[in-house]
Amino acid sequence: MTDRTILALGVGSSLSWSASRGPISSHPSRHRRAALAGLAAILSLAAFPATARDFPPEVPPPHPIVLPSAQVRELPNGLKVAVIERRSLPLLTLRLVVKAGAGADPPLLPGTAQFTADLLSEGTSQRSARQIAETVDAIGGNLETRAEWDDSFVELTVLSDHTVLAFNLLADVVRHPTFPGEEIERKRQQTLSALEILRDDPAFTADTLFQRLVFSGTPYGHTLDGSEGSVRRIARSDVEAFHARHYQPANCILAAVGDITAEQAVAHAATYFGDWEGTPAPAPRTSPLPAPPSQRTIIVVDKPDAVQTEIRVGNLAIPRASDDYLALTVANQVLGGPAANRLFRTLRSRLGIAYGASSDLLCERTAGSWVAKTSTRTEETVRSLRAVIGEMEDLRGRRINAAELRTAQSYLTGHMALEFETSADVAEQTLELMVHNLPLDYWSRFQDRLSQLDADEVHAASRRYLDPEHCVIVLVGDARRFEGQLRKFGAYRIIRSQDLDLAAPDLVRPATEPSH
């Protein structure tokens, strides 16, 4: 019997099954007619041999992905220049990274790195904020500044016709910012307004509170943009001091990606950055990772007007350069990564108690976090929490199966190409490797290393870093409707949403300070 005959048998069986469940099931003659029709379909299909178009085509194994390696030079002042030629389009991206971000914020002034980065393009000794904006607009460019946890950056993308201007403008913004007082006040008010709005966002509250708890005692144990109190306290002198300390040539890497040769890029870098004098790069702030908690840490933010509960469950994890990064990436993909994952199948497909569920593996220079995330109807809070913890325990307790491993490997391999679509993407990925002291051929070897990973390695890494018995749990929702069922998970603490202060040592706003 051919494969097409088997397909026809399936059709015939389906017809008979449908007939037997419907109103006509009490009529034997109709039942026989359905059976005869199915048999006729079988005979007619069997009379024709299967052809190639009746089956999906064979998919060959993917070709190895080989990315162009950066050519790295170092100027006499310590500035590293990484060049990747991409001559197919007349575009050039310059991205300068300073190896200091929010993790280097002064202890009492979180948000300083972000303030500094955002203000770089708001006026220099040679150009006003308006002139900078008009110059970028006139050449059809795109200028972006931002601080991440381990670095701050300035990125400028232009048509390659404007290469010289791009180097000139980037050097001006990085080296000669004036931090005008009126721009600092405008930035302050914008940040305070955004923080006030975000205070009422349960997802933002859950994310930032989880990070504050899991990263406590590390350089990442505060909010990236600062708190309302710190934003009010940041002065121009604080921004100038941060810039003077960290924006040093020996603490920076300049990537040039696109329609340019290595010789041209290094020559332009020498012209516009070569006389940049600086001091030795400051050592990154480090601290020993905190010991795992002796029990679960459970914080509930009581928000009586909420109709859903935001749930975060996770542990402290690994630095980006850890040898376990790849195995944990696969484990995270299985647990709650994009595409098919266990959390989504359980909470959405099987239980029907959440629209979505996911997990994130976030790895910085000295530490990382692994967190499962979902939101659910208030009455399903405890059931959802139990399901999330159950999936984490199962991933820790037994090996993933072969199909899950293959699916995760296929997704991660296929998705990798999306990380290198544009020159800006290539610059970002290249500089990330250099910031974290990873080999420059990392992504070229990624596919081979991923394909060699086995379920035992994934399981071993999961057991080391996923510990639901000693995790951090954050719930943001209407506490009175689920509080009585929380005791089974361990001791917990409830903080009213209007009293929450992410910058306070005990997370509670001082009684004398107004809530808004």
C-alpha cells in the first residue's frame, strides 16, 4: 500500500467517524454509503503512484555561517578601532562604546550613566544641540546614545559619502560635551515624568523589583534610569565627573562597519581621536556574588485596582563570558524562549490561565539572572505560580528530550542570522564580544558549538543555576484575593504599591515623603 493509500485511509476513517457521531448514526444505510465512498476514494487514489510534489522537499543541513572578522587596531592613546568591511551598500555605522554603564553608577546616584549618555548630543564646545540635530538630519543620518549595564555608547549611521563628517561629529559628541544646564533640567523632568508613569505599570514594577532583589549586592542592584530621588539629586558636576572618569580613550572601543576599508577607518580615527589624551582606564567595579538565599524570597506588591497579577520567578545566574552560557541559553529556550516552550504550553495551551508566558536569561559582565515571567487573572495567581515553579522543577530534575534539544538548536541557529542584518547590528554584536572579552570568531563558531551540545550538558547547567526552592518571587496584583493561599510557598512580605520605593533599603517609601 502506498503512502497515498494510507492518506486516503485516514480520510475514509474520518468520514465514518464523523457519520457515527452525528444524527445519521442511527441509519445503517447512510453509514454503509459513507464507508463505500471512503473505499472508492482509496481505490481511486491507489491507482495513481505518488509523485514528488505529494511530499515536503528534503531540507539539506544549513550551511555554516561565517561572519567577517573584525580587524582590530589600537591607537597610541589606547583607543581600540575595530573595522568590518561591508561594501555591498553605501552605508557606514560608527559605534563608540565606553566600557562603563549603569553598573558604574555612583552608589547614591543611580541613573548617572544614563544621564551622561543621553546628554552627549545636547551640545558640545563646537555645536549646539540644534546644530547637531540639523547636521544629522541634513545628511539623512541616525544618531543614538544610551547607557546599558556594562557600557555606554554613541552610534551614528550615515551614507558613506559623509564618512569624514561622521567621524568628526562622533568625536565632537564623545569628547567635547558641555552638558548645558537647561538640557540637564529638561532631561531631569522627562525622566521624572517617565518614572511617575511607570510606577503604575505592573509589568515594569515586577521587572524592576525582581532585578533589585536578585541583583542585591552586585553593581546591577538598582534601576537603570535611577530613582525619583536620585534623578532629583544628579547635578551637572556629577555628570561631568562621570564623563571625565570613564570617557577615556583607553576605556573605549570604536567600531566602523560598512563601506570603508580598515586603512581608511584607522586613518580617520587617528585624525579625529588620535590627540584625545586620557588617563588609564578605571577598573570595573566588582563585588563577590551574594550567597544564595536560605529560602525563597517572596515580595507581593499590593495593587488593589489590578485585575491581573504579574508574576516573576527566578534566580541569580551567570556572567556573559561563562562557559555555561550556551547550555543555559538552550535551557532557557526550552523553558520559556521564543517559539515553542514549556511555560507557554502549560499555562496557555493546557491550563488556559495565561495569554503568554516566557523566560529570560540576562547576562551582564559580572552576574546574570534567569527569570520566568507571566501574567494571569487574579483568581488564578496561585495556580499560575504553582505551574511556573513546577516547570522550573521539572527542567532542573530531568533532562530535556531529543526533540526539545533539536528544536532549540534549530531556532537559535536560525535566529542568529537576524542579529547581523544591518551594519548597526554587526557593530553592536562585535563590540559586545569585545566588552565581555570573548573571542572575535565567537559567532562564526556558534553553530558548531551549539550542534555539539548534548542534553546532559544542558541538564547539568540547569541544576547549577535554576533553584526554585531558593528563588526570588515577585507578585504584583490585588493581594487580598490570593494572599491566603501563599503560605504554602513560604514566608512572604506585602508592600502597598503607593509605599513601594525601589531605591530604599527596605523598599518602603519614608512616611514623610508623599506617594506622588
